[in-house]
Amino acid sequence: QYRIVERMRSLGMITVLPAFAGHVPQGVLRVFPHVNATRLAGWSHFDCTYSCTYLLDPEDPMFQVIGTLFLKELIKEFGTDHIYSADTFNEMTPLFSDPAYLSRVSNAVFRSMTGADPEALWLMQGWLFQHQPDFWQPAQVRALLHGVPLGRMIVLDLFAESKPVYQWTESFYGQPFIWCMLHNFGGNHGLFGTVEAINHGPLAARRFPNSTMVGTGLVPEGIEQNDMVYELMNELGWRQEPLDLPAWVTRYAERRYGAPNAAAASAWRLLLRSVYNCTGVCVNHNRSPLVRRPSLHMDTELWYNASDVYEAWRLLLSAGAELGSSPTFRYDLVDVTRQAAQQLVSDYYLSIRRAFQSHALPELLTAGGVLVYDLLPELDSLLSSHGLFLLGRWLESARAVATSDREAEQYELNARNQVTLWGPSGNILDYANKQLGGLMLDYYGVRWSLFVSALVESLNSGSPFHQDQFNQAVFQVERGFVYNKKRYPAVPAGDTLEISRKLFLKYYP
């Protein structure tokens, strides 16, 4: 933490320190049995073993004592740039909807900040307002925001490219806000973007009546995918008008690969108008059947024309002779091939489902066989040919920060759990799905194999397919992967261009 803070300040960045939002551990009740604290409900699909924090009443004298002491200690340790973050109700329903109560809470949080630093500015995520719109009606939003003097809070309009909050809150009722692009929720692989919304959104927010917008921000939950979208968002901070996107992406391709190439530029223009141009409310959790627990009710809908991705794949491959030595080109070739393969998996899934529903065993065996024994292994070998798509690298990076062997085991377990079950029992299953060499075969591949086998068994025996029974069986596979301790290579193997070409010759539709 010292190194991060020092590095940020050396670059002229403003650090944000965490402040006290009102949550306390259960132990506080043991030491101060008379404090007024209420236990909140569980979060997401987790029970009280892992969630259900306690919230101090804003009027309780201990609120100011704890909040100010906590911040004073932090400032003593790290110095301060006077900006502090606190999120009392992020994805948590407040105890009361009474505006007076909500104002008291935000006022208590702010006073505990100014008790330690009279110059304090509160930076708050605005996610809660769009996440629980039924609770956060205009009166409730206004009350929470106006518990703090105007100008002493900055709100992050966290998902502004899809669900801007400033529009229905009259620019956060006068509090300054930052127009943010969230883009990616679980750090999922999958080509995705909302380029038109990004291109026009910040400028529209600046021109909004009585706008209090003070900047733009990037707030992805996971990075290291879809580089183009982040490049675009960063560039817009320097622009006064929307960009000519096709012209911009043509120059992007040239900058990215270090040389102009007509085929590569055409590929990018196709991607720009298709996968990267989701309109309406677009939430990027990769929902492809490839990375979801199989069932007979999977979502195969796309927001774009699949043939645009296949054509971009063909064009990129054709640029391989000229651009093949560029590392960024090789990365993009894996990524676009991976997207094409993801689309193909959906097609095979639909064939499998149709064959099962019409009791056509030969067709089921054919489609299932191609998917499980050829397409997924080929995709795994493609991913394994690039260092940035390796499960081994993901696991090694987790182990590398450990200070003991026991800790390394624990960190690896967490890294495996995060990209699969996320929780002991699949609490937010596949939320952070990744397409990585090793994971493709030993996790997704095994799941699909089990699914196809279960459908074949169902047709053979004449007994119905039960999703609940399948879920119990497949959970053993998922959990087995988290705990199997298998080592995975952290160094790529095979030639990306050759493997992509082979996949193309076999599967290009």
C-alpha cells in the first residue's frame, strides 16, 4: 500500500483513502454492548457466514468516535489528498426508506470524515441508485445526497454508458459527478462494447441542463480484455466533439500493429459496427453457453450480426503474413478466433438441444461429439498458444504474492474459485468466467461432456432429463476443479497463426 500510494503521487495522481461507512464487525458489540447496531441481510447468494454486516445507527455517539479515529490513523499512516471513499448502502437495502433517516446516515459519514480532516471530500459510488431503483426514488436519492454540503461529495455515475443516473436525478441534485464507463463486470473474455454510447455520452452529460459533471472515469470490475474500448474511453477525455469512429478505429489498428494493413483495418471496422456497438441497456456478463453451466434453457441471443465476426476473423487471418510478428496482432487474432469459436459453440448447443428434443440420437451424438471432442480441444490449444490466455499464468500470479507455501495454496484455491464457483457452493457461479488454456478443457469441456452424456443416457433409457440431478452431478466436477491441485503450464505452446488457420479451415461457416 505504501508503494502504491507513493507511485500514484509521483505521477501526480490523487489518492483516495477508505473512510468509515458505518459498518462494524460483530466484535464491537462484545466490547461495547450498548451500541445501537443492526445486522443487515445477506449479500447476493451468500448467507451470514460470509456476509450480513452490522450497521451502526448514525445517531450513536460511537459512530463519530470510530469513524474519526479510523481516518486519523489512516492519515497518520499514508498522508492525505483529502478525498475519501465510503459506500454505506452499496447493494444493501437501507433499514428505513424515510428520507430523514437517509440524510442522517450520509451526514454522520461526512462528519466523521471532517472530524479527522476539515477539508474532506467524499467520493461515493452512484451504483446503488440504478441497482435498486425501486427503493431509491427521487426523495430518497435527494435525501442521501443532501445530507452532505453541496460540492463536498463527488458521485461516480458508475454505469453511465448504459444506465446513467444523472439524467433522472437532475444532475445528482447539485452534487458534482463523474461520468463513468463500467464496461466489464466479471473480467470476462468476450468481445463487447457500447461505442456509440461512449462516444456521445460524456459530451451529452456536459451539455445537460445545469450539469454538475466534473470528469470522466473508467470503473471496470475486471480489465485485460477489449483494449480498444478502454483506448477509446481514454481518448474522449481530450475531445470536445464525438469522434468519427470508423476513421478512428482504422488509425487504431495501424497504431496497434505498427503498420497500416487494409485487411486488419477492415476487420476492425466490422468489429466496431457489430460486437462493439451494443445499444440499449447492455450488461456485459458473458452469457455464452460456452462459459455457462449447461442446461436446456440457455441464452444464445446476440446483440450483433455473427457473420461480421466470422468475416473479421477471415480478414485478420489474411493479414497474418504481414502482421504476424506483432505481439498485439497475435493477441487480437486469438481473441477474435476465440469469439468466433464461442459463436460456434452456441450453434452446436442449439443442434444438441434440437436433436434431444426430437429424440434424434444420431444427430445428438454427432453434434455433441464434434463439440466435446474437437471444437473445445481446438479452442483450448488456441488459448494455450498465447501467454495472456493461460490458466497457468493466472494461478502463478496468485501464488507469486504469497509469503509461505500454505498461503500459496490458499491463494491458488481462491484464484480457481473466483473464475468458477465464486463461493463455496457456486454462489455467483461463472460470474468471472475466463476463457483460458487449461480451464477450457478441464472445466468447461468436462461440463459439456457430462451434459451431452446425460442427454444421450436420457434418450437411451427413455427417462427424462432432470436439470436438478444434472446440477448436483456437475457441481462435483466444478468443485473438483477448484480443489484438484493440477499444475498448469505458465508458458505458451504452439503457433497461434497455425492453430487459428486450422480452426478456420475446419469451422469457418
